Amino acid sequence: MHSCSLVCLLTSKQPNALKRKLQSSPHGNPPLKRKPKPSVNNFKKRAAETGTREKGSSSKRSLPKKQLTANQNESQKSKLFIKTSSLFKNNPDIPEIHRKAVQQVQENVFTTDSFSQLDLHPHLIATISTVLKIHSMTSVQKRTIPVLLQGKDALVRSQTGSGKTLAYGIPLVQSLQGMKSKIQRSDGPYALVLVPTRELALQTFDTIQKLLKPFTWIVPGVLMGGEKRKSEKARLRKGINILISTPGRLVDHIKSTECIHFRRTQWLIIDEADRILDLGFEKDVTVILNALNAVRETRQNVLLSATLTEGVTRLADISLNDPIRISIADEVQKSLKPALQIEKEANGSSNCMDQENFAVPEKLKQYFVMVPSKLRLVTLAAFILEKCMYEKQRKMIIFFSSCEQVEFHYELLVNVLSGELSEQPKRSPVSSVQLQFLRLHGNMEQEERTEVFQEFLKSNTGILLCTDVAARGLDLPQVMWIVQYNAPASPAEYIHRIGRTARIGCHGNSLLVLAPSEAEYVSLLASHKINVSEMKMEKVLSSLMKDDRFRLHRPGSKKSSVVDPQEVRERATVLQTKFENYVHSSEGTIRWAKKALQSFLCAYTAYPRSLKHIFHIKSIHLGHVAKSFGLRDAPQNLTTLPTANSKKKTKPRAKRSDLLKKTHGKHRLAEILRSEYSSGMDSGVSKVKKRKKKKQRKSGNQQTPV
């Protein structure tokens, strides 16, 4: 009975069995044995040992839902869990940019004229040639030096990196060394040079010191925030003939130091005049002008800037006496005037003539990349790896909108990118390349700022993360790329930032990172004759294919020479997961990321009203922006984070509307920006308040990693 039923059963299943046999072995080979279904115990064991994520279909059905979730979490711990949809889905579409290519305003940087053609002291000409290793004049030097040697006032406008420091430094030294009565150190300042930042003050001092090498009796000196006031007073007592200073620090000495005087001051030079007038320095300049005018009415005045703002024009009216206006870009504009007139008539508007058109270095290539908020961090990291590791293009400067962002990204990139490199085996092609990250911002101690500035200046490689404190006048050789991670608040600021590369006729590149909602910024730049080309985000991310550190290892997967978009996404997600794992490794790093995010939001609310249609806080998706700071979710209580300015505790669960209050944003941004150019004295704050602020800062540093 049993044998009969068994035969019937086999007979009934034979056709299907034969069919399976034919399908599995078309060439007559025996069929492969089917793998047994894995049990729950085997699944757990295998996941723990190898970290694979293979699951039998029967184990999914047989397990309860809660137990299945627990097993998935267990496998997550043993193996990095990759979910590409979280990073690449639900992003806004990247718009296509339709704009007319504009003809950029370019200056002829070099001339064929040498310094020996000028009526200069032979020792000064020899110093320029041997010490500074410069043999021909730039256009701005050719136009400016003869005017200043005649003793006339001048308003000089020329592109960044065109040699404006020597344009006033050479006639200044020539004038002082040729005085009938030899200058004594005890005479005090014969010349006053005002600059906006401490780093520019150091750089200007270094240049003037080199020019004075043959004329040892003329003593230069520098005053700037962060230094001890007592030691500066001692130097002023001994005597400084060419005084280089930041405005706030000089005002402090005018008010509190008796030995400082301007009885013999014959020169007033204001470099980067437009920036000096920003952020409250107009009052400081007024105090300095009043102090000069009180003891001596006649002197030679020079204003220099790469951009000509309304404030500079106003300052020129009150400080210059019948000045000669020198603008290299205007000569180019005159030659293009007929073409511009046709363009004006075609547009039916006079706006193109009314707007200031900025001169851009001829050998500077400008790009922009449109990146959704969630992908900003991995795109930045991929770009750094591509240019500084794979292509080895020496130096890069990355601009951020706040000090907190600089600190956060510095720690993150050092620990994730540099840390990953150090763990690579020696046979790896990238193990020999070391990424050197540096940071520079206004909240750093002056000693550290000077050390970082000098290190980046002398080094052949390095990636400098900074705020706009490094955007003005600094001459940093071999910088090949300028990256603007946060868009500047004006086209003029854009020009100053990109001016840190392609200096004095060298080659350079710049990249502007924009969100899809900020696409109109490209048209704004075009209206000022700034032409930027698009670089695709996918091209930047594809550089991750050059490094197997970000490869998603699958059983049986083979390395492919073809760039697969899906694999690029997977590698980007591996890198993003590394960033997120570091940020979520401790409460301190999470708090640090939230603080950086908060400073970004505050800076975003403080864009000028004229740019609100491009940069508006309502266009930001908070969760997506949080992802770019390594946070997995949008924080709910950003306003409760401790800041240097916080006095009262806010409610622990603040609403989004409270988080993005305009008043708080503008107040915080003012504090951030003011710190970049402050004198270091805070004259309106008492010593008691300073001590309280120091205590708050110390307690804040204990809570968050630096």
C-alpha cells in the first residue's frame, strides 16, 4: 500500500522534475545541488563571523517582525550598513543654467618697463631685484609709483594680486630715505599704513622690512589685536617710523597710550579700504583721521582697493585732497565702450553700465557646482581627495561663513580623511600621500593664527579651512584651488576670495558650491562680468572610484574599469556613513556638529536684503542640511546649545520658527564677523565682563571637542 502510493507520487512529480532538470542543465550537465535553507542560528552565526547580509527567504517568513528587526540591527553592527536611498533620494532637481557667456574685464598685469627706468635710489632698485626677485613693473605699479613720487594723493583700484603693496611701498621708502634731515627712530611715525586684518598687517610689515634692507635707520613696526599691549607700548616709546596697524588696535592706543603721536606723519595709506569701512570700522577710521588732523593738516594720502564701493568713495571725499584716480580696469572698459553701448541699447536698460564690473585675473578658471544639501559634505570631501591626493595640486583654500563651521569641518576631515589614510597598508598607492589640514579664523589665539599663517605660507602642500579673515590681500604662493563652500554675501567678496590664487600672472582655479535653490547667483555674477563654468557633481563624486577605501565589498564582486553611476552612489554613501559614524561617536561630537549647523543657519539669515530672493531661510530643508553636518536627523533644540554670546537658557524644545529668528541670526553673525577683524581689545567691555566671557568659553570648550 505504501509502496504503491509512493510510486504514484513520484510519477506525478516527474514531468516538473524533468523540466527543472532541463532548465538547470541545458548542456546535459548534472543539476547543481540546491543550498539548504539557513536556520535562524546559522544566520546569526554567519552574520557575526563574516558580516554578510545574505538572508534566506524562509527565515524572513518564519521569524516574527520584532525578532527580524533585532537581527537586522545585529548585522548592522558587524558590517557597515549601506542604504543609498537616504542620501540620493528626495533631493531637489538640479536646474539647468541658461545664461549668456559674458566677456570678463581683464587687466594687463605685467608691463615691459623695469624699475630702473624710475628715479629711484640705486640700493632700492638692487633690493627689488635681488631680495624681492622682481624685474618688471605691473600695470598698477607703472601707473601709481610716478604719481606718488610727485607727492600727490591717489585713489588706486586694481584687481587682487596685481602688486598694490609695492605700488605704495616703493615710493614711500624712496621718499623717507631721501629726506634732508636723516630720520631718527625717536621721531615717531612718518607714515601710517592701515590694513583690515592681522595676517595682512604681518605680510605688509614683511614686505616693507625687505624694502628697507639698505636703509637700516628707518624702523618699521606693526600693531595688531592679540598682542600684549605692554610690549606694543614699549616699541612705540622706542620709536616706529613706518607704523602698520589694524584700525581697532590703533584707536585703542590713541585713547590709552600717551607716547603715541603723529606730529611728523607725512603719509596715510589705507589698504583694502572697502573692507576697513565694513563692520563698524568707519568710526575707527574717523577717530584716526581726527587724531592726524589735530596735529598736522598736510600729508600725502593713498587709498587702495580691488573694488570701489560707495563707502570708499565717501572716505576718499573726506580724506583725499584732489586725488589722482588710478583704475587699470577702466582703461579696458574704455576700449570696450562701443560694444558695451550696443549691449546697453539691446537690453533697453542702463543697469549693465551702472553695476560695477570687476577685473578677474586672466589665467584664473572659475567653476561652480550645484549640489543638493544632503550631498554637500561628501562632494567637498571627494573634491579634496581628487585635487590634493590623486592630482596632487599642491595647495587649496576652502572658505566657510563662520568660525564654528571651520572648527567642525577641520576636526571632521582630519579624523575621517587623514585618519583613514594613516590606516592604509604601505603598498596602497594613496598611503604615501598625506593630506595636511590647517584652519584659520578670528576666534583663534593670535599666536596660533600667526603660526598657521606662516606654516601655510612656507609649505608646498596643504588645505586651509578659513573664514573671510583670509580673503583680503594675503599673498599665499602656489595656491591652485579656491573653494567657496558657503557663497559670499556679495560679488565683491567673491572677487576678493578668488584673488588668493592666480596672483601676479600665475595659473589658478576656483569652485563655488551652490544649492539648487541658489542657482540665480550665477546670473548675478554674470551681471558683474564674472563668467563661471559648470562642473557636474557626478564628475566630482566619480573620483571616489579611484580609491577602494570607499568600495562596498560584496561577495563575488569584481573590480570594473567602467564608472558605474550606482557604484559611485554606493561609494559616496560609504564615505557619508564614515562621517556620520564619527559625528555620532560621542555626545560631544554631536553637540559640536549642532553648534556648527546653528552658526550656518544664523549666517544664512544674515544675507543682505538684495540677495534674499536667492538665499532665503525658507528655501532650506533643515533635515537635508543637517545631513551635510554628519547628523542623521534634524535637531530640535539648536537654540539651547551654548554659544559665546548666550546668557539665558532657552526652553529645551524650541520650535523651528524660534530656531530661525532673524534677530538672533543677525546678532550672531555680527559677532562672528566682527571677531574676524577686531582689534582684540573690545574697548567697550570692562575687565570683569572679559573674565566672565573667558570662563564661559572655557566651560564651553570642556563640553565640546576642539
